[in-house]
Amino acid sequence: MLFNSPQFLFVFLPLVLGGYFLIAAKNRTAAAVAFLALASLVFYAYWKPIYLVLILASVLGNFGISRWLTRTEPDRARRWILILGVVFNLGLLGYFKYAAFVVTNAALALGQSWSVGHIMLPLAISFFTFQQIAYLVDCWRGNTTPPTLARYLLFVAFFPQLIAGPIVHHYELLPQFDALATRRPRLAPLVAGLTIFFAGLFKKVVLADSIGAHADTVFDAVAAGAAVGGFDAWIGAFAFGFQIYFDFSAYSDMAIGLALMFGIRLPLNFNSPYKAASIIDFWRRWHMTLSRFLREHLYVPLGGNRHGRAKQMRNILIVMVLGGLWHGAGWGFVLWGGLHGIYLVLNHAWRTFGIPVPLAVGRLATLIAVMFAWVPFRAETWDRTATMWAAMLGGGEATARLTNPMLAAAVMMGALAIVWILPNTQDWTGFSRKEAVARLASWRPTRTWAVVNAGIAMVGIAMILTRSETQEFLYFQF
């Protein structure tokens, strides 16, 4: 079920909020947890009910393994239990997400015609797999006390962050679930959550989806085998870069806003990454919880920066290639991740010289590098990527594909002004500050802001109701 669909906005969300408030008002923690867990399963099953079996099997399997881990004493035995848990999770992820990719490429390499048939990628499998691996590692380290099954199910399946993150640690959610009984329904967090949610909805349906049409024009032409000029290629790359920026920013806002309506605070996952003045800074701002997971569970175990500069660069490249592959089973994602790995290596190498870079120069160079790297991410194949890059570097045919190139350029400039000049949602609402919970709990909109917020919500809802179909969030595909 999509956050930007009428079914969610007008049926699911009001029913779940109403039911939760009725239960929470009676100070029943277990009932509140069970209700939200059940609602989250309904939310997940709405798309393909059969995949409810998959997520429940994953939850039950990991819950059992976590209990086994915490009840086993010898370190050697616990290590093998952890390995079993990681293999279990990666096995499910590998089959559903990578089996077709591996078999197809192996068949091409060996001249065979192997096939595993069509395997539909289950929603959120990349996210709830990583989240549960992190939980098992925390159990192995002795950093957690096993929750009840209902609390664990809600930790994995909590619907605001289930489909596209953030990837949360147990200590970020489970204590909040334990305190649900003390969170009586209050108007202030509900209004604050609605404000953040509708800001995200506006970004999705007004900005991301509209800008994405310019990207589709260029990339669809390339996919059809057409030539493209340099100007159009750059417009296409920037259009997709802004589309995925506003799309993911929208989802992150909507997830935080939805959770806040229930009195739950999710970690930030998106912090104006196009304001970054270096690639290192970019990855501290883009998909922050994925970067945290890759750092804690891959980069550091590989050795991090503890064994010399050469091995650090190797570790960065490995992590970024695997991070690209996490986004999708395709060579375009591998190339995107590898290119960002090279960027990071160069960025670290530059820092060793200690040469300062003016903020404006660093920000512009980072933006151009990121936009250039988005091409294989969107183009998906080598041939399409090569066509786009050749045009962007001056080697393509001067063939126009945009029907109104000046309008497209103006849209890109407007998008750039938004991401560089305007404050992001968490800065605007105060959510990014340490005292954010207190601020939001005591926040009351002025009459002026109430009108502005209502206008934002009405525009977003009007866009949804007037469109023939609801467009998915881009990260739903990963």
C-alpha cells in the first residue's frame, strides 16, 4: 500500500490511528503493540498477500535464532548460531533478489541457456533483512534483552518504515514500544506528524513525479535506441537526480511523520545530501541508516582504516560495490556503487594533501559527480549508460529529445534552488535538534502556518485524486 494512494490516506491511516488511540487511551501496552503489528501486516499484505508468508517466516526464524543466541553460553557455539542466522537471512534475500541475476550471467558466461524463471521481488526484503541481521549481531554481542514476539514483529514490520527504511536498530524502537502505554493520544504530536507527512507528500506528488517526467523522456528515448544530444543528456541526468532526491526525501519525511502520529520517533535518514561539499559528506547525508549499517557491519569488520591506506581504499571499494548491488540485481547498480567507491577513494586521497576547497566549488563539483553517477543507476544497461555518458562528455549526436528544453532547464534550476537554499523538513520543524521531541510535543502551529500546511496538504491530495494511477516511490524497487 502506497503512502500516496487514496486507499492509504482515506481508509487505512484513519482507521489505524483511530483504533490505536482507542486502545492507547486505556493504557494497554500489549494491546497497542499487537494492534500496530497487525495493522502493519495488513499494510504489507495489501500488495501481494502471499508474501505475508515470507515476512512472517523471516520474523519467526530470526526471533527463534535470537532467542537461541541469547540462551547459549559458549562463544564458539554462539558464533556458529550467528553465522546460521546471517546465512538464513542472506539466503532468502539471495534467492528472491539475486538468483535470476546470477544464473542469467553465469549462463551468458558459459554459453548456456539456464533460467530460474520469473521471481517477483518481495517488497522491503532488502530493508527487513538488513534490520534483522543487525539485530542478530546485537544479540550475539549481548547488547539486547529479547522482546516478546509481538514487540519483535512490530520492530521489523512497523509500517511507516517497513518498505523503504530507515533501517533501525532495536534500541531505537523497542524501548519506545515498551512505553506505548504512557503515550496517551495527544493533539500536538499528531499535528506535527501530519505537518511532516504532508510536506513529504507534496515533495512526492508535486516535485518528484513532475520532474521525473523529464528524466523519462530522455532515458526512454535512449532505451529505444535513439541518439541523444549533450544538453538533453545532462537535463535527463539532472532530472533523474532531482527526481530520486525528492522521492526519497518525501518517503523519509512521510515515514517520520507517520511514526510521530503514533508517538514514535524514527531516526533521520535523509539530510539535504545535495548540500554536501564532498562525496564523503554526501554519504553522511544520503540514506544515513544504510551508510551506518554498511559501516558497522561491513567496512569495520573488513578492517576499516586500521591497516593502512591501501587496505582502507580497498575496503571502501568493496563496501560501495556491495552497497550498489544491495540497491538492485543489475550491472548498472554495481557500476553506480563502484563509481561512488572511486569518488570516495579520491576524496580521501585529496584530504591527505590538506588543500582546502571553497564551499561553493566543493558543492558544485560534488553535485555534478553525483548526477554523472546516477546515469547507470537509471539507465540500467551498459549500452544505455555509454550512450548517455558519451553525449554528456561531448561525444554523442546533437539530437534533441526534449519537446521544451528551456522549460526543462528552468525546472532543473528551480529544483536546484530548492535543495540549495530552502531549509529541509527536519530543520523547518525542529525535528533534527536533540530537544526535538519536546519541541514537537509543545509545538502549536500559528494561524498562518495552519493555512500554509492546509494548502500543502490540499495540493498534494488534489494531485493524487486527479491522476489516473498512483506512482510508486523509487526505493520501493530496491
